[in-house]
Amino acid sequence: MSVAYNKKYATLAEYLSLFAMTTLTAIAIYNKNISVFYILYLFWWDELLKTCFDGLKYFNKKLTLNSPKAYFKNVKTRLFFLMIYLVFIFVFFGMIMDWKSDDLVLNNFEVFLFKNSLFNLSLITFLGRELYLYFYEKNHVIGHHVLSRGIITLHLSIVLGILLWFFVAKKMNLLDSNASVLSILPFLLIKLYFEIQEIKLNQSSRLQA
């Protein structure tokens, strides 16, 4: 298989993962089996898997890196921010935001404990993508910056989530499952936009290698 063909399949793997995540999220929205915590926790896991595999690439493919120290510093910094995000996402979005809805809080705990099948399937698609890219990138390693588009997505989603909770749920008393389902759409659109931009950037980087 040619190098150009490999590069094409690497990009395809990223698009297929994004498509699968979008489809599974749409099914969760249709079934009203989703919350703001669900979507933010899903985004968080996406970035955590990317970061963990960046770490594996550092230890196993260090010779292919232009600047190993800078690369590993990015990995450690990303992990630090992700741990902070996790606490905030769990406490605020998993409990405080949906505190008045027992059903939503229960669903959030099921997601957190990996008892939601749609959420778990989404994670499997992320893992499959990272495994494929890990074994594909033999002589050219693509890492993720501290301010990658995925991290920006997570940060913007947290800010947007707080605003939605304050102006929509808090002010208009819409703390129910229907309001929660409708509020997912802006997060999904942000994810799609920035993820597509990141895939295009990765594709450009592969073509230049």
C-alpha cells in the first residue's frame, strides 16, 4: 500500500469517527437520553484519548519527533488542563446544573460509570481512530497542541454551557429533559466545526511530510 494511500485512509478514519460520534449523539438526542454533561464528558474523553496516545507516541516513536521535549511538555500540559476540566464538568454539569431533575442526574451517573451504551459506543469509535492512527504514523507523528481545536471546543463548550444554564435554565425555569436535549445542538455544532478544521490541518501536515 502506497504512502499516499495510507495518508488518505488516516484522514478517512478521522472523518468516520466524527460521523459515528455525530450519528450516535443524534440517536441519543432523539431518544432524549442525553444531557449537557453527556456531551461535555464525551468531548473530554475524546481529548483524553488523543492525549494518552500522544504520550504513547512520545515513548515509542521518540526518534521521529523534531522536538521531543516540547512535544512531551504539550502532553503533560494537556493532561493537567483535562484533569481540571474533569472536576469542573463532573461537579457543575453532572450535578449542580441538573440537580432539580432526578432523571438527568441519574443519567449523568450512568454515563460517568459507563452504563450508557450510546456513550460507550462513541468512546469505542474514538479508541478505534486513535489505534489506527497510532499504527499508521510510522515515520510522521502528529501530536496535539495545548490549544488544539479539540481543547478549544471543550473550553468554549464549558463557557457556553454555563451561559445556557444561567440564561435559559435558571432564568426561564427550563430544567427538564426537553430543554436539556435542545441545548445539546450548539455543542454538537461547535464540535463539528472545530473537529473538521483539525482534520483538515492534520491532512495538510501529512501531505507535507
